[in-house]
Amino acid sequence: MRPHKQKQWSGDAPFKVKQKKIPHEFVLEALSAVPLETRPMFGCLAVYVGDKIVCVLRDKRDQTGDDDGMWLATTLEHHASLREDFPNLRSIGVLGKKVTGWQVLAADAPDFEEAALRACEFIVAGDPRIGKIPASRRPARAKSTARRGTK
């Protein structure tokens, strides 16, 4: 029988769970006021609050280490206002696009821990600028009964 994987994070687990080192674990501790779920994602750790993915924690220390840190799930419309709160916030480079919905608080920035903790405060407060419902968690749309191109 395969061991059960822990999906809910708890700092005081009553049993030992063999797992990889959690990147930037202090972020999960700062988010402990809200029910959260973590899932591995592309060698990183995705953090969900309810149906929303709010951030991804990355610490790969490789050639793309510029993107290590806390990735905030947001949308283009919120970039400017989030940069007012987080001056070092920028788009993720590893995704290959110039501008993405994902923005990173880089681990090598001098204010990384302070900025990440502030982002956690925003998440706990339910700031609408942070978090997206992934396509896999969105309700399915009703299919149209009308065919395209017919009258």
C-alpha cells in the first residue's frame, strides 16, 4: 500500500511525512491563519487558499535562480498597484514571456522576507489582487446547443 500524501500543511503534524525541503517555509507559517493547501508544481510548491492559487514558492538555485522566491498569482490589471506595495516585484523570466500574470518577489532581493511577509498579510486579508482560480478548478461552462455556422 502506498503512503498517503499530505495535502494540507500543518506545522504540528502528528506523524512524520517524508518530503522534500519546503522552499521559503516561513511563507506557509505566515499563511497559517487561513486554510491552505499545497501541491507540487514543476519542482516548486503551489499554495492554494480555497479554489484560488495565491502563490508558488520556488528555490531551485540553478541557472534560472533569478526567479527563485515567491511567485504571486495575479492579473495584468493589478501589476501597477502591486508594484506600489512591492517596488521589487517583476515578471517571471523563466516563463519566456516579457510580461505574465505571474509576478515574483525575488529571493535575492534585499527586502525579500519583508516583502513576502507583507504579501502573506494581503493574502490573509483576502486582497483581490492576489490569487487566480486555475482552469482546472473553474466550473465547466454549459455547452451551446447551437452549432456554429448554422441558421
